[in-house]
Amino acid sequence: MAMRLKSIKFWNFRNYESFDLDDIKDITILVGENAVGKTNIIEGVQLLTSLSSFRHAPIGQLLRRGNNQGRLEAFLCDDQRQLDLELLLEGQTRKYRLNGKGKRAADLKGLLPAVTFTPDDLNLIKGSPGGRRHALDELGSQVSSHYHAVIKDFEKILHHKNHLLKEEANPTLLDSIDELFIVCGATLVCYRAALSKKLFPYMKEEYARLASEESLECFYVPSWIKADEADITFTKEEAREALAQALSSHRNEEIASHKALVGPQADRIWFEINGLDAGLYASQGQQRSLVLAWKLAEASVIEDILDKKPVLLLDDVMSELDESRREALFTSVISSAQSFITTANLAYFNDDMLEKAQVINLPIDRAGGM
């Protein structure tokens, strides 16, 4: 038996003074009106699985109003182990414990991964390139602790470099930070390229299932490569050399603009449907199919790399999908280890879907706190 959630408990989290869910089934549908706290449950489960929140909220916003402490707990089990995972929220800190022992979040990555799909993800295709980079890096962080560490290191180096450029630091200092920038940046680019090669074939496969008469092409292109060279491959050493050359040739531009212009923070990810840029020309239906394909592909990549089926967290996305896409999503959900789905309307689910699910009705008196 794969690792799965057996129960969850929240105390002073968001609008919940307490919330318990025991004997969790394969598919849990959380039903309730707007503002009742459905999304908060999804966020809580995400904090206990992928160890992050799609809302990116500070600790103070995670705590129930008037409280300065909170706790989330999950009991996990497989054929050999039963684990007690806790997240303590206090002040401005998050502390994780596994079976009572303190753990860094980085040490728990991959213990029970998750794929989260929210209405905001529907902006992934036509939104900013940064959103697509972030989505790819979030996936990478779940499947590799090294990937996660490289992202954190690069963010610190990028912040420091931008500070030096803003302060018009002398060239010697810029040369020094660029040495670190090249090593860390090239490593991150290679990680992204390798992950893209795993993700994109699954995306194309899922998209073909959703839109059989359309062709999908996927591209990840480092900032120093021209768009018409999108299929180029490179070693880590070649990436370092290319990044170093690009930084040298753009040094005057970076000084003039007071910010870093070349590097992983400027990499591009885009998709073409029938040869046209999806970010410019995709219809709403095509965008929804493409995002759905991305999320289902994430689940396949996680299972391939970690040999674990991730928890699927689907927050109010059924209302954004038409009937055929809802059925396609639910078919994939059934094959996953566990899934949590929020909705305000059970009419989005057919009888077969409801028969396979555990339906939890959330009372209206939960409303009023985010």
C-alpha cells in the first residue's frame, strides 16, 4: 500500500477553531457555500504534503483571528509505517515534527507529495512567464531536495546581485557575484531542462486525450538561447559557458537597468497548439485543457521519480471545466491514490462519481473567516 493520509486535524487554522477528518477515503468531496472554509482545508492538506501553500500567505494569515498559535496534524500510513506529521504555527515561524521529532521542511520533501489545481492555475498559460517557471520549480522541489536547495540558493544570489546593481556597485563586486550566479544559475537551468523533458511528453499525451484533433508542442528555453533554437540541448559545463558569455555581453544593459536581465529568472516556457502560441491564441477551452494536462502530467512525473502517487488537491475547478473535461479529470482522479475536491455544487458530479466518493458537507456557520 502506498503512503496515504489516514486522518487530518487542524487547530486555530484560518477560520477553523478545530477541524477533524478521520478514515479518509480515496476521494473526498468537500461541499459548502462560498467562504465556508473549503479552500482552507485544501491549503492545510497542501501544507502537510507538498509543504507549501498556493496562497503564499504569511504565518499571521494562517492563524485563526485572535490567536498566535496554531497546529495542523496528519496521520500517514503505508504497509510498514504509521507516521504522525505536525506543523506548528507560532509568531512568524513554521515548525514541522515527524513522530514528535523536529524536522526541516526540506527533510520532509517527497514524504507524501501533492498536486494542487486551483482556479488561479487557469491563468498559467496566458499569465506571466514567472508563473510557469514557478509551477515547474514547485514540481522540482517536491521530487528533489537538491532542486529545492538550488532554487533557494539562486534566489539569494539573485537578490544580492540586484541589490548591487541598484546600488551601482563597482565592477569587481559584480564580477564576484556573477561567478556564483553562473554556477548556481547553470545548475538550476539544467534541472529545469531535465524536468521539462519528463513533464512535456506527459502533457502532450494528456492533451491529446482531451483534444484529440489538436497537436501540442512544449518549449523550455533558457534566457540566453534564441527562440528559434528552442530544441538545443546542453551539458552543465556548456550551460555555464553560455550563461557567462550572455552575462558579459549584457553587463552594460544590466547596469543601466539596475537589475539582472539574463539568467534563470528570465527563462521562457511556452506552448503551441497547432503551431500557434497558446499564450496568444488559445481559446478558453484550449487553455483549460492545457492546464489540466499540465496538472495530470505533474502527477505522472511525481509517480515516475518518487514511485509514489501524489495526493490531488482540486479546489473549485469543476465549475471552470465543461462536462467532458470534468469526466476526464475524474477518470484520472480515480487512478490516483487520494484526492480532495471542493465544490459548491454537487450537480457537477454524475452518479458514478458520487458513488465512488466520500462527501463531506461543511456547515454554513464556518463562514466568515479566511
